[in-house]
Amino acid sequence: MELKLIRGGVRELNRTSSGEPYPRFEVRPSTPVIGAELRGVDLAAELDDELRAELRRALLEFKVIFFRDQEITSTRQLEIARIWGEPEANPFFPTGDEVRISRLAKDGQMFGMENVWHSDHSFLAKPARGAVLRAAEVPDNAGDTMWADMAAAYDNLPEDVQALIDGLEAEHDWISTWGRILPDDKRDALREELPTVVHPVVKVHPGTGRRTLYVNEPFTDRILGLPEAEGQALLEYLRLQARVPEYQVRFRWAPGSVAIWDNWAVQHYAINDYYPSRRVMERVAILRVTAGTDHHSDHRAVRNIRRRSPRSPAAGRLRGRFRMRRQPHAVWDSARTAAGSQRSSGEDSRDAVYWSYISHGSRSPGGR
């Protein structure tokens, strides 16, 4: 028996809400489940403790929050990130005015290839907790970003699939993506610092207690504890859940727009419909959670706890249902076509994506 990768019908859409009002700003929800524009907040001004607490609560509820017409400097963007935690640098991105700010500039020469659903830094032992993204230069009517609520994705899985994946773990790595475009010496040096890591397939969000599906297309390589073919079929099925429109929100950028998202709750996708126009974004990733705002668990501690979770008898019966024919990723398919004869017959479909980067001189296969 095969599971349908995407099914129709009614979906369960729950937004995590304390029920408390937000007296310091106006909230305009973007969808029933994810995203909200906050009005009446000047991010360039000093933010008192009460306002900071409301912003943290809004991010937990809506998972991604949007602001318009903000005039902030790079230094101020770092300060805003510190409302949630300490900023961190990305080991692969080009930087802006400050090393912890990634400057993502795309145009006719440095084209965007970020149009794949992903979670930032899942290849790290402690993935980014969130991000603050600011639009510096955007094309007209193009270059939107989308986010998907991965708690909603988990909630709508069949119960027997939930029973199977609760307690499973998956390997996350950067070698098959970033590693393909780095010089050998830099790749080998980074490999010492950034080995393959293991995360739960289902994370329990530390701020809301909700179960969240935690696998993504570019960085999750395999599910542990299952036969290879079965594990890959299950992984493919889980990856595709981010593509369900009911779990998504789409944001149209303008100069001065700011988006802040909870990287443990969502995946995101940068729409590349603007080539060869110019699009410049600046991003700050948030690493450590500020004391008192959340509870961060090390990935190994979470893994050990999850291993003690009992398996449902239904989980064992379900495994045979994942002997489906593996479906190719749309992004890999398009890249294979674009790469054409530049790709050797022995390379897998992912190679085509990164050969395409190398041949066009792009430096940034991850981004927003």
C-alpha cells in the first residue's frame, strides 16, 4: 500500500495562541495559521522590555512576523536579533558590513538558487533559532519569500505515520550541497569543524511544546534505523509536506521590509522569478536563545530523550507502506535539465544543481 504524497480534503490548522492581546502594536494575521504583519512598531527606536516580550510572544504565535517601512542600520539589525538570542555568522555566506550579517546579492551574474524548501543551518549541531531578514533592494512585483508551518505539517500526517516517526532520527549534512562548490582545501578544513549531525525527525518546540516536522530537502540526507530504500521513501514523503499551500504564507518585499522567523517552527523558500533583476537582502541568524525567553536543548540531549519514547505497534505495521517509487525533487529535475551535457552520467541528480552553480559562478546555494 502506498501513501499519497499530497492528499486533498480538510486540514487541521492550529495556531499557537495564549489568547492575550497585543496592546503595543496592531496585528494583521496573514493566514489562519502562519504569519502576521505588525503595525505601529518602529524597529529603529529603543524597544522597552514590555514591547520586547510582546514581540517574542507574537513570534511564537505566528512563527513569522513582518514589518514595513523600517529604516534600520546593520548594527540595529543585530540589536533586533538579540531580542531572541545571540547572532551567529554563516560559514558559507558572503558578509555585509558586519561579519554576522549575511549579504545576499543576486542579479544577472550571481543568480538565485534558493528556491527550495529548507530550514537554516540544520547541518549544525545547534541549528539557528531564528533569523532577521531585511530587504535592501528588491525587484518590482517579484522576489517574494514563502514560509511553511512545520507543526501544521506534522499535525496533518496520518496517525500511523506520526507513530512511526516519533523517536526516529535523521542525518543532516552540508557536504552534498555547499561541499560541492567549495575548493577542496576549504571543504576539508570545514569538514573537521562541521561533521555530519543527527537531529530528531520530530522536534518538540521548546517555546510552545508543539511537535514539529524537522527534515528538509537540501540538508537532510537519510533517516536512521530503517532499511535504506524504505528510509529514503519515507524521507521523500516527509520533505514534500512543506509544499502544502494551507501551511504556507507568502510575503511581498519592498525596500525597508523586515521579516523575523522562528527557524525551529518553519521552513522557507525564496521565489526566483526575478532573474536577471537585482535583489539584495541582509540576514542575521540567531544562535543562542537569550536566557528567560526560551529553553534550548542540545541535539544530543533531545536525541537521548526521544530514544526512550515507546514505539506504537502501528509504527511497525506502517513501514511496509513506504515501498513507494521514489519521486525526484522538482528542483533537482530542473537543475539536471539546465546543466545538460555538463553533467556526467555517473553523477546523481543533486550534482546537477551544484554543477550549475559552479559553471555560472554563483557563490550562494543557500539563502533566502
